[in-house]
Amino acid sequence: MTGFWIGYVVAQLPSGYISDRIGVRSTLASALALMGIFSIMTGTASSFIDCLVYRTLCGLAAGCIFAPGSAIVLRWFHPKDRGT
């Protein structure tokens, strides 16, 4: 879990910049796909180092989900309807 959370924290700030540059849908779709791939690869790990690398990469991908997800929600609802 340490590898996952280190990757997650590292990816938080750049994920907002990335989603602004390439788009929220592309960023979110890519992050979800990569997270799934690295999760599957975790199951194929043959050593602790392999598992640590895959979980850290999974954390990097997961860290890129929050910022574009929040942006999608903000863009979905009209400003007067937000928070209701």
C-alpha cells in the first residue's frame, strides 16, 4: 500500500495540469485503463519488487482520476444547480 499511496500523492498535482492540456475525458479514460492494466499486472508479480513497481504505477494512474473527475462533475451541472 505504501507504493500505491506514494504514486497517488505524486500524481495529484500533475493530473490537473495534464487534464487541462489533453482534456478531462482523455485523462480520465487513460488513467482508468492504466489502473486496470497495472492492477492485473499486480496479480502476475513474481517477486516483491515486481509487486511494488506495479502497485506504485497503479497509484500513479489512480492519482490522475480525481482532478478530471471533479472537472467533469463541475461541467455537467449548471452553476446554479451545483450543491443541491
